[in-house]
Amino acid sequence: MKEMPVAAVSRKVKEHDTRLWRVFHYYVDRHMDEIDLTNVKRIAIDETSSKRGHNYVTLFVDVDTKRVIFATEGKDASVIKTFKELLESKGAQAESIKECCCDMSPAFIKGIEETFPNAEITFDKFHVMKMVNEAVDQVRRQEQREEPLLKKTRYLWLKNEKNLNDTQKDNLLKLKDGHLKTAKAYRLKTTLQIMWTASPAFAGWYFDEWYQWAIRSRLEPMVHLAKSLKKHEGGILRYFVSKITNGLLEGINSLVQASKRKARGYRSVSNFIAMIYATANKFDLEVQPHG
């Protein structure tokens, strides 16, 4: 069943899909009730879209078991408190949570700080680099109005060089070391990228040097970015202690969105959440057709 949309299963087994969803929820809930949360200490948090527009479900993953242990509608600070209530209902304590990884959402930060007093926050490095890419692209869009060389070059600056084809690599090589503002922004990006491979003792100094370069760059999007990252410096550098990222959640999100496309969406958020649990946690839910 996990590989087939419920509507298709409904036709196959000659049952109304409402009844199938009821059965599906029953088995998913049973699996979720069996998950022990008393040893959860490190969590990663991210949101995924439940439908078009601004409709979100927030996912909580146990970093150590790599399971989605909770999903709930919304992405404000209250979802963190709802997760705490789940933990406590299962015999776990909020004080046991030592590490949280998330993006720089003020709502997530506020929720974690108010709800998990012993937790250190790590800001997801992939989210940090996404912010850097967005700033680089702003520089490019501003500059290309007067610089024809930049037309149709967007992905040259956003992709990692190893992911470019040979033609794209050649084009980037011609542009990246020149006097273009976009090239300067790109050099700031690649320099920050290197920071993630630094030793913990060196990372703080490296970040400060990068920050000083960025705010002197006279590239408004990069200056604005640097000031924002500086405000969140502690959570960015926490990565070098916790080594936590939301990379696992990004993979789960891809699976979930593929499942949603296959089903052409879900009629309710509760159905979507049940499918998240079944898909991400690889529950083996078999439906036997009537004989």
C-alpha cells in the first residue's frame, strides 16, 4: 500500500477510500504509539508544505534513530509546545532535549528557547547556504540590468561547481575571477562554504574574518546577509560541536512530496501526516484484497 495511492488501492480492493483511510490511520497510529521517546535527546525540526499556498506541517525527527517522531499542522512557536506535550505524555522530559537543529525561523527559535531549557540550537548549515545563494542571486539580478554577460547565468552561481556540466564550468571559469559584482559575491559564497570543513577551534576565527570581508564588500545583499548571520553566530558555530544538520529532513521532505504528487494531494492534513509517518518511517502496511 505504501507505494500506491489510497484511491488506487480503493479500486483494487473494492472498498470505499474513506474506510481505507480509517484502517490506514489505525495501523499508523499503532506503529507510532509503540515508538519509545524516553531516550530522545537530539531533534531536527523543519516544515513541509501540505498543499499549495501557505499550508505547512512541521516535522520533528529524532537525530539518533532517524525517525519522524512527530508531525503537526503549522509552523509557529506553538508547534514546539505541542511536541513537548507529546514527549511528556510518553514519559519523556523536556529537560532531556539537549540539541535542536532548525532554520532561523524566529518562531522556532522562540519556541525552543521557551520550551526546552537545556537545548542548544544548531542552525542548519544547508539553510545558511541557501540564504547565501539567495543573496548572491540578488546581486546578480541587480547587476545584470547593466551587464549583458550575466544574462542566463543564474545557475552558474547557485550550483556547486562539481554539479555543473562542462559548458557551464567553462562559462563560470571565464566569469568568476573577474571584476563583476556577482563574481565577488560568488567568492564570498565559496569562501563561507569552506568554513564547514574547518576544525572547531578554527571555525570562529574563520567566520569572523568572512564577516569582516562581507560587510566591507559594498554589496548590499551580502552586507545584509552578513549582519543577519552575525546575529545568529552562536547557532551557526554550534554545528562544529553538534555536527547536526537537517540533511535527513530534506531527504524525508523529498519522499513526502513525491508521495503527495503521486496521490495528487490529500483531502485532509491528518491524512497527509499519517502518510508522512508511514513513508518516512518505512512502515510495512499491507492491505490484502478480498478473496
